[in-house]
Amino acid sequence: MSAALKAKYAFYSTLIFFLIANPETFKTTQRTLGRIFYIADSTGAPSPYGFFFHTFLFFVVLWAAMLFPKDE
């Protein structure tokens, strides 16, 4: 695997992590699922459940990204 391809995959992983671990994403999830689960407070700081939920969400999104056709 070339260095450029490794950099591309590292960038994609970093972007996915940034989008899912962002406090604004925690706030949005809280607004969406807040009646069912306590995900985050008003500042976007995650609860333990919110942390594990977003970790699982990161896993699913990263796994889905790996299902795209391979670059060679």
C-alpha cells in the first residue's frame, strides 16, 4: 500500500472521528434521543452512556466506510 493511500485512509478515519466526537454532535444526539437516553449535557460533554453510544457509532460508520470499493 502506498504512502498516499495510507494518508488518505488516515484522513478519512480522522474526519469520521472528528464528526462523531464533536461536542455539537453530542448535543444533536441529545436533542434527538434525549427523551430516551441521557447522552450529553447542554455543553456537549458526554455522559458515560453517550460516550459508549458514540464509540459504537464510530465503529459502525468506519466499518461502513471500509465496505466501499478498494483503491489500488
